[in-house]
Amino acid sequence: MAKVISTLFIAADGVAEIDPDWHFRYFDENMGRAVGEDYDTADVLLIGRSTYDSFAGAWPEREAAGGDDAGFAKQLGDLRKVVVTRQEQAFTWRNSERLDGELAEAVTALKADPGVTGILIPGSISVVRQLLAAGLVDELRLLVHPVAARKGRRLFDDGDSPYHLRVTATEVFPTGVIRVIYAPGEPPAERGYDDVKGQVPVED
């Protein structure tokens, strides 16, 4: 089964809607390496319509311009891009297609496709939320910036039950950005205050 990996730039207060004002000042070669590692996991990009419009409006031109980021732009162009949208639209960026069917069913089929080795979701908060609720996200790869954005969409919406996660890797960059990789986890045993009161600080 192919893994579904979500990769997100996120502020310390949970805002995952990027604002260039707080994001780019923390971007360095370490973050660039981490982003490259995330994209190297996949042969399919699964993206929402807004993310597609943003990417398609920038990366083809950067590839054509032949600058420092042309190699990464070509990598993006060469990847298969599956766009989650209910709108009929023409896709001008090569290797782009509209998701066929309902999201959870289509992603389940993609995961089971022997021709797919990995599925990466860059950004696309609404897509990630739906797939988290459906239990279809195998890894959350978060680049946590040391800033409280204070406005913008957050990754986790309100719901009836928590998502329990386990940490599989962490890395701290010189900028203060923390890279955290989570996988779905089982909740710890239920405990209350009476179970932990013996572990509170004791005054000498």
C-alpha cells in the first residue's frame, strides 16, 4: 500500500495557512532539504483546487525561466497531480487530472494501486482534514515555525474526539523551526488526577 503523507508549514499556534510575512524569514537550507525529502517520497501529488491554482500559477514559469529553482519546478511538473475539486476546469499544467469520485474512496483506491509508490499532500488543509477524519493519512510531516501567526486557517478543526499521534522523528533547525513527523497512534491508557498526583512536584 502506498503511504499518504501530509507536509505542512505551520505556526506554533496551529495556523497552517501560509503567510509569506512569517514563513519565508525562517526558510533556510535545512528546510529546503526537508521539503526535498518529503517530495522524494511520492510519485503522486494530491492537492486541493486552491493549492493547484497557486502551484500552477508559479512553478511552470519558474521551470521555463531556468533559475535556481528550475530543477525542483521540473520535478513538480513531472509528478502526477490529482486535484480535489468539484468544479470542471481545464488543467494547463502537465500531468494534472481531476480526482474521480468521492475523496475517501478515490484515495483508498490510489493507496491500493500497485503503480503508485507514494502520495504527498502539500498544503491543502481541507483535503488533509477530510483524510484525517477518514483515517487515511499515514504521516503528518510538520515544519513548526517559532511564531504565533494569530490569524489564518488551522490544521485541526473542531470535532468530537481527539486525534492521537505518535512521534516518529524530530529535528530542530538553527532558525528555531522544528520538524516533527507524526504517525497515527493509539491513545494512552485512561488516567485521571488520582493516577498522577504522586508525580506532581514535591516541595523540599
